[in-house]
Amino acid sequence: MDPNLCKMLNHLSLEQLAIYLKIDLKKIQDLYSELSEDNEFLGEINEQIQSSRKFYQKAIFKHEELDSIDWMAIQRIILYILVRLYKPAVCLETGVFYGGNTCFILNALRRNNFGELISIDLPANEIKSNKRHFLVGDGENIPDKLDSGFLIHESLKNRWNFIRGDSLQEIPKIKKEIDLYIHDSEHSFQFIKKEMSLIWEKLSKKATIVADDLDWSNGFFSFCVDKKIYPLIITDNGKSGLRARTGIVRLGHDLEKQKEVVG
């Protein structure tokens, strides 16, 4: 992975994000620069990497230190930008693992000085059922000495509400309206449809949906067709080639009114 190539591709993805959201590209580029220049946040990430590497050395933990935020996947950069742009009061994330997405959201909430993140996670090694997606493997097992969110620095946790459990059981208990929903839990077709159906009635009118690993099944696309919503698809930008990995939906998008687009 070449972070310089990733950065170039990230700029192309952010151009598409600006077009989709109908927002001035400079505003999005300024937020990307803000994040790229945030040495405090990068230092917190590196501190967590260094303290975790003795137990886990996969993914970004292969490195002793990151010199740029562009080592991280584009969806994390986009999550930061979305939170900074729309200033959600309540964010809901399903699936945490080491907390890559989580820490970017929490950093944006810290910048906003507003909002909270609810994260629901049941670590892979605690799931009793064998009915996991076949692409999961053992890469998401959390070592004994670590816990969900081991990339998240302590200084970011004051706006974080972590719930250990199955999202299908925990989402119905949430009584708050959700402004940003991030799906990164079980990516099998039926699970995605069930989880998104549960969250649908809890979303605010202008909520944003972000789905990761959408190429693992047709669940996200099927949900978009069912609900007549219009997504933006973002590629992985070097981390895994150009996988069509991340789906973004801004509810109320103009193209939702076009039958030629959403049916």
C-alpha cells in the first residue's frame, strides 16, 4: 500500500462526495486538510498501535508508527468529514473490532464539541453461531489481552457509549433518533437487511447511512432498492485495490424523487 497513491485517489473520491452531497468541494478539501494536519489525533493512533502490537500485528498494527492519516481507509476519512459537516447529535455504529471507524467519528465529535456515538459490537470470538460470512476468517478475533476498540485513545472516549451485544437485539432498545448510522457488523445478505430494517424507523429525516464492505453481499443494494434511496459508492483507494467497498446514502437526496433512478 502506497499512502501517496491513496491520497491522490482519496481526492478523487472526495470530488464525488462533494457532487453527491451538493457541497462546495473546497469545504470538503478543507476538512480533509484539517484531519491530515491533526498531529494530536495521529499521535493518539500511534500511541494505541504501539501499546497493542505486542498482542496484535495485523492490518495497520503491522506498522510501529504511521506517518500519515492516509494509511487509513477512505471510509474513515469520509466519516470524519460527514460528522464535521452535518454535526449529528446521535451516531450509531454497528461493528467496532479495533475501532478504526470509531476513533475517526469520535475525533470529529471532539472537534464539534457536540454529539455522541453509540457503538454496538459482539467480538467475532464471542459469537456462538457458526453462521458468519465466509470472508470473515479469523482476522477479526480479538486477542485475550485486548478488547473491542483497542485503537481508541482514552482521550476520545467521553462521547462514546459502547454496548457489547448483537445489533439485532440491541437496536430495538435504542430510543433516540439517529442522525448518522454506520453498518460494519455482519455483512451477510439477510443480516444487513434485518439490521437496516430495524434502524430505518429510528433515522432522522436527513440522516446519513454509511455501509462498509458492501461488496461482500447484495444486502445494502437490496435495501436501497426496497426503500427507494440513492447511494454513492466509494472504492477502497489502494488498501485493497479499487474494491467498491463503501456505500453512502444521504436521506432526502434529490434523485430519490426520480423514478428513472430509484424505481
